[in-house]
Amino acid sequence: MNDLWLAALPRWLDASLWRAVCRTLDLGATARDWPDLLPDLNLLSAGRWQLAQRPAYLSAARAADPAACQQWHLIFFQALLERQEVSEAVYHFEQAGNLCLARLAYDELGQLIAAADAQQVLLPRFVHLLAYYQAVLAVERHDWAAAAELLTDLRSLSNLDPDLYARCTNTLGVQAYHQAQYDTSFHYYQEAYQAFQQLADGLGQLRALINMAIVHNLLGQFDDAIACLQDARAWSHSLHEAVWESWILNELGINYKDLGQWDSAQAHLEQALAMSRTLNRQRGVATALANLGELFLLLGQTAAAEQHYQEALQLAGSPFMTIEVLGNLGLLRQLQGQYAAADDLFRQALAHAAGIHSVSYQALIHYRLGTLAWQQGDLAAARMSFEQSIHLIEGLRSQIQTEDVRIHLFGGWQQVYSALFLLTLAQGDAAAALTYAERARARAFLDLLSGRGPNHVLLGEPLSANAIQAQMPADMLLLVYFNTNPPTRFQPVADWLLHHHATLRELLFPPDRTVMLAVTSQTIEAFPLALDAAAALRRAFAADRRALAGLTPGADGRLTQPWVLRSLGTLLLGPVLSRLAETERIAIVPHGPLHYVPFSALQSATGAACFASTATILFAPSATVLLTHGRQQPSELGSPIPSPWPLVIGFAPDLRHAEAEAQSVASLLGGRLLLGHQATQDAFLLAAPNASLIHLSCHGTFNAQAPLQSGLFLADGLLTAAALLNRPAFLQADLVTLSACESGRSGVLSGDELLGLVRAFLAAGAPVALVSLWAVDELSTRLLMRFFYTALAQGVSAAAALRQAQQALTRLSASALSEILAAGGFSPAQIAHELARLDDACEVLPDHQHLLSHPYYWAGFVLIGGAPLARSTARAELDVRQAAPRDSTEADAAVAVGHRPS
């Protein structure tokens, strides 16, 4: 510690303080006399001086020898206390404590607190600092309750300084994170970051950014994590904080590893290791070694992996790292065929995880034990371990309050459900496979519904196979699909291992399989689909992944023969084709990309339709949602509505048919019609709770990056899925129709959770929604809705009405279409234009007589939900229509296309 570094530690110096400190210098060290030091100082006030360029010298001192800086701060603390300079003494005490935290020297922090005498320093900040450091130690010792109590009490103090409030908030985030309360944790980190911003505290912002990056990584949001870490690294450079930069480099290496960017990962981790060695950060060294070991294991460099693991284990950096290293060493032994050694290492890791009450690590190790038992042929032991893992995972659900966090987190555990699903099939237990497939999917959706409706016990837990069969109608065929591909978070690594280290991939992830379970009230049959089903599905979609290849018009507006429908029909429905020909009530629970497949249009190898012409098809996120959602009666949601009526909204000034479609629907059903400038978000939210049926004809948008920002464009802006989810359940309607482009597209996230408008409206109380899978054609949609509502108003169920409407479009001849348009008020020129447009789109198709027969025009609309199983969706009959209120007389003059048959 040279004298300029030493002089940089205090915020100010005077002659007597300098002499007092110099007297404590180590033997052999020399320091300039006070007069000799003066040329390097700037005068602050009478008798007080500050080192010129203090920030640069201070950063250099802390980077070069943080332990020595910590000790010298304590020396300044004692010297200033003796002089009764209490406020300045507390500053040095705090700097010493902060350096303990930066060095992860928690034992030293404990000694510092134990030696401090709160009675000696009668200053609130000193008392608050002691309490804060005690809370940090409680977190480190996994005494979560004590940490939360201390931090919460501190934050409630009216005289707590703003910077300590921000630090307490950040530490509450750490406390919540270690208890798997990840949404709460992230909320605290964000609040802390904003507080540090207001204080212009760069170091505080750096710490909060690192913590937010850790949560992003856990949720598989690697780009967001890297962005936070890059911002944090910029702060570390500007503040010359080498200790924190070494930490940031390690976290960057982890994220690049998870992305499969091996060179970047290795470069950052080796830089973190070198920097930690230079700074003598033992814990940082151990962490970097452990992460490099994992990287080398993934790359197949087992000798290098073991060397790094063993060195990391000797350093014993932290309990969490010890668990990870033991688990990975067990994985390495398993890879080498040393099964007994692998089992021993896994059980050591499990004991450590139980010792610190880490549920997530215990779940992971039970999964590892399950794969080890299965590899040795002990299916019963494997099943027991997998079931224990799932029990622990599902125990975390109640701790996660934010829906998107819950979705991402539990999506990351899908490989456990997938393994158990495949294992039960291998045991010939199709009923158990169905039960676990149901437990694997849409858990967050069930949790969402359970908190918004009265049947929380029924909705909050997935149905077992027996319960599903007990509640199924006798004439229904339920097709449940399940994919066992790795969770999205692990996809980059899994894809790389598949081609470079297949043996390790088999230990980390179950094999990719797509299985269809055909379920009736009496039987459950499992049909594994082709081994390349996942690859076939990827090939089936267009480059933009928004629709099946060849199913929507090309850039020139022309349609092509939808060859993919035969391919997918054979792949997805081949095992049950003979049964479909005689089944009229079919429910489908898709999985993964199958949510975007228009099943009603699928064809057999001969080109024939897979489903009977009279078959009705309903989709659902899960069998539990299908069989239970929407069964509550209106009175269960709130006060009964004495005179419910349809609500019809139309807004799309730039479209020719959207508002006319709304007028047409209103003329069929009556009810309340909101057009143009009347169709605002507030008007919708005010009228919707009293509606028996809701129809929205407008523009829609799907936001793939932020599915909850998908929405419907109304007169005053975008009504988003997030806005609907932020409200309690408020709909009484039996059916919501979203006649808008891509209204049915959702973000299919890990765990098969759907985020988008469908989720929002079902959660708002709608038992079933009619939505579109792609950007639909205006005219065909208007006609489809006319046929659909005509059948619905006559008492036909929604599923049957949709099927009839789709078939009516396919059978509509060019001459019949011309007559309908003429009756709807189209001029001869307009009719000619529409017919020419449709004919041009069908130029390369064989059928030019039925211009709307291509699946693009009719197959994009699907029904999602469960209400038709229990409630009629045809409440909008004539007696309701005649009594319904009207907001606009425009519906009375609706075009003939929408006239209701007398």
C-alpha cells in the first residue's frame, strides 16, 4: 500500500489524522511527511485536504489489494473515533464492510460486526449498517426468515438513508431468489436499480444489473441477461472495479455457454479465472473453474473437465457451487460407466442441497438419480426418483406469483416430465403417461384460472387420467399430443450435443419424441409418431414460422396446392384415421408447434379429409381446461345478469369488410353494436361484462417477442392481452369471437404455455374463443362469420356451427358468391373485382369453380376452450335479440349479406 493509495482512502485528511495513520504502518514501510504530501493534495477547507485525482488512486488501491484497503479503512475508523469524528468514522466502517462483501469475505464481515459497539457510535446510520450487514450474513447462512425480517424492518424506518434503502431492497431480491421466489426477486432488483439510478450510484446499479441478469439466465432469456451484464461491465470499467468485473465476466461466460457459443464462453471464463487469481478471490477462482469444467464436459474434453472440477472442489467456494460440482462429477462418472461412483456423488450433492434447503437443486439431483437408475435398467427406481423431482418442482408453484416468470421457470423443468412420460410408456402404463402429460402442460394457466374463478380446487390441479375419462362424454375422442424435446432454455446446447456428443445428451435430456394419446371414456392408447416428427414439423412451416408452408398466399398473392396437409395428416392422424371417419365429437390438445396446425384441413395420403364432414373439433391448452373451464354458471362469477345480450364491435377504417362484418353479425344476433369511433377500449370494457356473446371485428397483432403485448386495435389504441390479464375475470359471455388477423396465435413457451389473446380472454372468463391462426382474408372471413352466426342463432353448438360454416365456404360456387355479393350491395364493378382477385389467387389450383375452397380461406379459424361440453353457446336467440339494447341504428341498415333468414 503506497502512501498515495493510502491517502486516497479517506474523503479528507488533515495533519494529525495523517500522522496517526502513519504511526500504524507496517515495519519497513515509509510514508511522506505531511508537508511532503501537501503538493499532492487539494485544500477543501481550513485544515482539511483531499488527494488530487482521488477516484483514480482509490480504484487502483482497491483493485490491487482490496484486503489491505479493508484493513486501512478500519484503522481510519478507529483513529477518527478517537477524535470524535463520528460521521467520518462510520464512512470508513462502511467501506470496510463493503469490501468484505465485494471479496465475499463473510467470515471477516461477521468478525467486523461482532467487534462493533453500537453504543460507542451514537449515529443512526451506524446502527442501520450493522443491521444491514447482519441481514446479509443471514442470507449467506440461509437463515431466510431472519434476513427478511431484518431487511423489511430496515426498509420501514422513516430515517433510513436512501442508499441503504436501495441496498436493502437489492438484498431482499437475493433473499427471495435463493428461496426460488424469482418473480419477487426480479421485482426487488428492478426497484433497487431504479433507486440506485436516482442516487447516481454506479456501483449499486452494477450490482442490481448483475442480479437481474442472473434471473434472466434462469428463465432462458440469454440476450436480456447479456445486455444487463454488458451494462454492468461498462460501470465496472468506469468505476475501475476489477473485483466486480471478474464476476461479470463469469456470468457472461455462463450465458455464452448456454447459447452454445463455446469460444466466447471459454474466453470470458478464462479471463474471469485469471482476474480472480490476480485479485486472490478464492471464491471467484472456484466459480470460474467449475464453469470451465462444465464447458469442457459439454465439449467432450473429459480430462480437462475433471481437472477443473477437482480443483474447484478443493477450494470449496460456496455450498451452491459444491452441489453443482458434485453433481457434474457424478455426471462425468455416469458418462464413464462408473455407476456406483456416480450414485455416491449424486447422493453427496443431494445431502448438501437438503442441508441448505435448496428445493431446486434437490429436484435436479433426483432427476440425475432417475436417469442413472433408468440407464441401469431399474425402471421402478427411476420412476420413484423422477416422481420425487416433480413433487419438489410442483411445491415451488405457490412461491411464484408472476405468471410469465412461472411459465419460463417451470418450462425449464420439462425434461423431468418428459422423462417420466416416456418411462411410464416404456412400462406400458398409458394412463400414467396421460396423467404426467397433463401435469406437464399449462400448469401456469391452471394457476391463473384458479386465482380468478370460484372453482379454484378443481382448476388449480390437473386432472388425472381416471378423472379425465370420468368427465369425458361417451361419444368424444380426445387426442392428446406430447413432445419430449428439450426445453427452450436448453435447446442451443441440446442441438449441439445431438451432433457432437450424443451420449452426454442422452444423460442430460430425454430423446426427442412426439406421442399421440387417443383417449375415450373407456380406453387410452399411445401412438408414438415417426422418429423424425420434430424435424418434419420444422420443415412443414414457412420460413417465418407463422404458418404452414404453402398455406397462405405468396408475395404475388397466389395460392399453391397445400401439399403439407397430406404430409401432416399422415404424420399426426395416421394411427387413428379409421376411427376419425366414424367419430363426430373430437377434442384436440396440441403441444408445441402443433398449436399452429389447422387440424380441420388435414388430409390423408389419398387427399381425402381426415375428419368426417359432420365432425366437430375443439381445441384446448390441456384436457383439464377442456373439461373444467367454463362450467361455472354466470351467478358463480358475480351478480346474475337479468338480460344478457350480444356485444358486437367493429373498427378498421382501412378495411372494406371489417365494420360491414360487424353490422352483419349484429343484424343476425341483435345486441349492442359499437362501430368506428364508438369502438373504444373503455366502451368494450364497460359493455363486455353484461354480454352473452362478444364479437370483435378489427385488426389484430401478434407480438412474438412479447406475446402479452399482442392485442386488438380499437378506436383509441391497442387492447393488449396484458391489459386483460391485469383485470379480474369479468366476462359472462358464452363465446368470444376475435375476427382479427392472428388473434389465435400465441407464444408457445417452455412447458407448452400459451401467452397471447387466447389466454387473456379465457382467463377473463370466456369459456371458449373463436380465433384465427394466420392473417385471414377479409371477404372470406366476413362470409364465414355470416354462415357461423346463422347456424349459431338457430341453436347449433359453436363447434358444429364453425364446421358448417367452413364447409359452406368450400362449397360456395363462383355464381353463388356473385349473388351473395350483389345482395350485399356490391356494385357489378366491385363484384367483378372480387371475383377476379379470388380467381387470380387460385390460378395454379385445379378448382376454379369454388373460389374459397382453399384451406387458407376457411381453416384458419379454430375454437379453443371447453364450454361447449357443458354450456350452450347459442343463447343469442330471437327473444334475446329483440330485447337487447342498441347503440347504433347502422345495424338496421345492414347489408343483405348479413340479413337473418326469416
